[in-house]
Amino acid sequence: MNERRLIDIEKLLNIGISLSTEKDPNRLLLTILEAAMDITHCDGGTLYILNENALTFKIMITRSMNIHKGGDGENIDLPPVELCPENVCARAALEYGLINVPDVYNDPRFDFSGPRNYDAITGYKTTSMLVVPMQDDQGQVIGVLQLINAKDKQGSTTAFEPALQSVVLSLASQAAIRLTNMNYSVEIIDLLNSFVRVMSVAIDARSPYNANHTRNMARYGEHFLQWLLASGNPWQFTEGEKHQFLMSVWLHDVGKLVIPLEIMDKESRLGTALIHVEHRFQIIGYLNRIALLNGKLTSEEYTEQSNRLEHAKTLIAKVNTVGFLSDELLAQVDALAKHSYEDENGEVHPWLTPDEHHSLSVRKGTLTQEERSIMESHVVLTKKLLDEMKFSRSYAYVPTWAAAHHEFLNGKGYPLGLKGEEIPREVRLLTILDIFDALTARDRPYKPGMPIEKTLQILGEMAQQGQIDGEILALFIQSRAWE
């Protein structure tokens, strides 16, 4: 075996490695064409991609004229080649066969007016051609390699060696399969991304503010990662890590799909129970009026009862929506819960049911402890739902990261009470994004949005208390990702 053949075998092995490791489609196509040119020792080559009913120019190389077009993904401004059998590259695609042309000027099988016109304009001399279809593992042609002007050891143009045809055909087939698999990967990622968008739309349909929350967090996250890259910070995300993190952001609240709306969108302490309280007080007012008419109440007693009822209504309206329940207000609620009335049958009923009293006694926010536990279970449900999905290795951490965004560094978060190094940096960042948007959001039904300065102050206090990562918070503030 001569030295040139040994070099060709080594090139072929290296090409196989390149095809298996290359991630960029444009680089892969360039590798394919250059490899085919190296193996056949030719001067020029064109790679076409089949697009509907035509072959589109993807890459063009003529080494002797220093022409390189399309290798970095830019479009080549040439009309596509129609799939007519008169065109040699189209024939190779149509008939799924390799075509070896020793001399284009003396081959009546094809219309070579294009190469001849090119030669007349540029002074180039097109002589030999090897045209190879690129077939995937299903036998479908996805493109064509057109190699031009093979060279012998002395550098003279010669015909392409028949012995190399099977090698080039094998290379084209491997490359087509690799390119098809890359396209499959892109399609799978697109499918996954569209699933995420569907989940967001589903949440939006149930609770519009929550979908805004997720979109805001994704925007902050993208801006922050862009800032990390631009600032040259040592903490950098690879492209794969970036996609995995943002996927976790998009899916972090998917568990809320199964949280009852009366809890998730509860605007006040009583929520939908308020209408029952109002109806009961209306009945009490009617009963007092009947008692007055029947002589069971004097005018003074009726006035006193009416004033007490109005005071109760005013108290409930205030307590129902106040941000924080003071000791004074709580005492008044407890006193109100001891009031009772007698219906027309002589049965005694409390002004407030035990559940209503419990709801109105919530110190901060609108949820009782039982409701809050249900609400907090959304992270467990998020993990459970995402564990049912078969994420690829590139997205393996998505279920874990998405479900851990309520864990605090001091171990006082939920659901697992993770702390310190048990919480990955990506989750610490996700937690900061989540809290930031929750505090600043102006579309929540149960609270007004906070200004940025107040929000950052609260986040700073949480960092001092050991709840969130102060270093990541400092980076987030520097990035001003919300802008």
C-alpha cells in the first residue's frame, strides 16, 4: 500500500471522528465537503441540500481560485437547481446513484451549459466530476456532493478514480445520517420547547398572573446569563447549561396546574366564603327587623343590634383584605366569633363559622396554614409531573432544579429542607428570580407590586438571614436583568 493510500485511510478515520463529534450543522456540512475533496484530491466542490423540489446551493469551494462560499452559514446567491434529469446533480438525486464524468465537454448525457458558462466568465476549466447523492438511514436523498477536477500526484487534472467512488459514497451516507440525526435532535428540542409553551398557556388559561410570572422570570434569566457572558464573569453557562436552566425556569410552576383555583387565586382571607357571610348578615338583619315588628325588640334594642351588625360588616371588610392582621384586629375578630343569633325556629347559630373565623385570623396574606400547605405542594407536584417525562441527559437536572426553587440555604425552605451546598447555584439563582418577580408583580389579585428598591432591600435582608445566596444576589443586582 503506497504512502498516499495510508494518508487517505488516516484522513478517513479522522473524518469519521469529526462527523461523530461536530455539533454545528454548518460546520458539519463544510467538514463533509472538504473531506470528500481531500479523499479524492480534487480542486473544487459544491454541496447541495434538497429543499422540496430543488437542490439549494449550500457550500461552494474552488481551492485554486481561493473561493469559499457558504461555510459559515451565509446564503449563496444562486438559483436552486431544478430536479430535471438533464442536470447531473439532479440526476444523481433522482436516481439515487453516483455519477462519474471524466470530461464534461465530451459527455452528451447531461446539460453542462452551466459549467461551460462559468468557465467562460472566470477562465476556469471544468473537466472531471464526481456527483454523489447523500442518503440517510431511510434511503432518502437529503443532498448531493458535486466534486470537480480530480488531481494526480503532479497536480494535473484527471478523472476521478473509480476505486474511490465507494469511499466517497460511504462518506456521503455517514454524513447524511449524522445530519439527519442532528435534525432529529433539533426537532426533539423544538418539541420539548413547544410542550413547555403549551404548559405555560395552560397555566395562563387557569391563572393569567402566573403565566406572566414565568415569562418574566425567563426574561430576567436570559438577561442575566447574557450579562454574565458580556461581563466576563468567571461563572459562565455553556449553551447546554443555559438551555437546561431556562427550561427549569419555564417549568418551575407546572405543578400549579393541579392546585385548586380557589386557593391559587385567593384574593382575600375569606375568598369565595365572603358571599356566605354577607348572606348570613343579611338574614340577621331581616330577623332583627321581624323581631322589631313583632315587639320582641324595642326601637333602642333594634338600633343597637343594627349598629353592631354594621360594625361587624365593616370589621370583616377591613380584616378580609388587610395586609397584616394586628393584635387589635385579631381580638375584634375573636370577639365577633362569639356572637350568635336565633333563627325563626329558635335554633342558635354563630355569626361566623369556625372555618370563617379561622380564615379571618390569618396574620399575613390570604391563605390559612392548611391552604398554604396545599399551595406549597405545587413544588412536589412539579417534581412528580416532570419525573414522568423522559428528559435527555442534556436536560437531566430540569425536574430537580425546577422543584427546588423554594429551598433556602438555611434549611428553612420546602419541600425537602435542603441547605447550603445541597442547593446547586442554578437553583439559588432561580429562587432569586422567583422571589424578585413575586414581590414586584403588579398583577397579583391579593397584593400590590413593590418598587424595585424595596424589593432589593427585602432580598438583601433575606441574604443576611442566610435564606438566599448573597453573592448571586449581588451579581443579579449588578446585571439589572429586570431592565
